[in-house]
Amino acid sequence: MGRKVLNKKTVAVEIQKKGKGIAFASCKVIQNTSTKELRSFFEQTIAKDADIRSDKWRSQKKLQNDYPGLVMEKSDSGKNFKLLHGFIMSLKSWLRGQHHYVRNLKAYMDEYVWRFNRYGASKDLFYELINTAIQKPHCGYLQIKLNYQ
């Protein structure tokens, strides 16, 4: 995670604020920080009419045409995006503390985001997981494996 270090994965992260907290979060490993990669992430996770606050990363500038609610402001070393940076720090701490080493970052991020987005929603995550699995179409091992490569 990070933009400047070559041996790290690049991750796009978005949060939906609710009051003083986070209502929903999403993460995706991306190949680079180009407009094309970010557009794909935006299209998958963000409504076109959403109010969006983002840092002044130049690849996002072209997205303002498709997302009129996109306001870009200086990050000021994360001070203007405290909730987002707090979420990222929690994710990193969970990865380092729980797993120590991660070979397939996408799978671990998917798990963390799934748990995060359901925190407090249900006392029994296992029941919710089984219920969700029953409602979805069958997905075999090879399909799952291909999805996480």
C-alpha cells in the first residue's frame, strides 16, 4: 500500500461517511494510479451523483467530468482525510498483526472490508455468511481461484 514505493501494491480505498463515522468501505488492488484504473474503481463503487472528497491526485482530475460532485482538496499529510487514513491504518494493522505476511492481498482486503462493513449489523457473522452463500449462484473452486490471482 502506498504510491511511492515500488515493491508495494497500489490500493484504491473509498469510504462512505455517516455522521462522525464510516458507514461503508471498499478497497481494490489496482495496477497503477492512472485515470483508467481509478475510473474502473469509481464505476464499481461510487454513484455518479455522489458528493466525493478526494486528494489532489492528478489522475482523478479527468474524473470530474463524469463525477460532478468530485471535489479535490489538499490532503495535508492526511489531516483532511482522518477517517480514511484511520481506516487504512486499521487495515494495515490487521494485516501485520493477524497475518504477518500476505501473499494474496485482494483476498485479505475482501475479508477485512466484508467484516468492517458488517460490524455491529449482526451478532452472528457466520449465519450471515451462510445465508449470503445460499442466495448466490454456485461458484466452484477454480472460479474462486481465478478471481484471486
